[in-house]
Amino acid sequence: MAVTPEEVRRLAALARIRLDDAEVDAMVGELETILEHVRVLGRADGMEPPPPATAEVRAAPLRPDEYGADLLHRSPDMIAPAWEDPFFVVPRLPALDPDAPRSGVAEP
């Protein structure tokens, strides 16, 4: 089934694209090429491909389910600059501080 210039013009109108006659002719050729690729794909065998040669066919080992918090490799005191039970205390962002000087920002 060939794509006609009239079909290209109709599709261009639906897509609200203006095409001159040279562009319509070029688009006919491009659409024909695309449709031929789709036809070739349609003839391809739909069987599932074999697994890659490097893949092993076995289930991944599962870790035992253990409830509770994950253990940290370092204590919280080593991670946070300050600690107030039960929270980490971090410096306030200057952008959130209304009293902080605003460098490089134009005032309204």
C-alpha cells in the first residue's frame, strides 16, 4: 500500500503543519521507508529470544528477613555536626533565614 501525496496533505492538516509540494513529495518517500521497516518487523519471528550466553538460570540468593532498623557502620555522632536526641541538628540554610544577608539577589 503506497502513501499518496493526498494522504500526506491530510495528515499534515491534522497535525497543523504546512508543507509545500516539495516537502510533500519528500514526506511521501520518508513515510514509505518507515512503513517498509514496519512491514519487515511484522514478518520477523515473534519467538522469544534465547537467554544471553553469560546469564545463569538460577534464582538470586535472598537475605533473611530481619525486622528493625538498619545498623549504621558509623555512629550518628560521627555523621551529624550536632545531635539532640532523637534528631540530627544541621546548620540552617541561609535561604530559609529571614535575617541572613541576601547577596546577588535583587530586591523587588
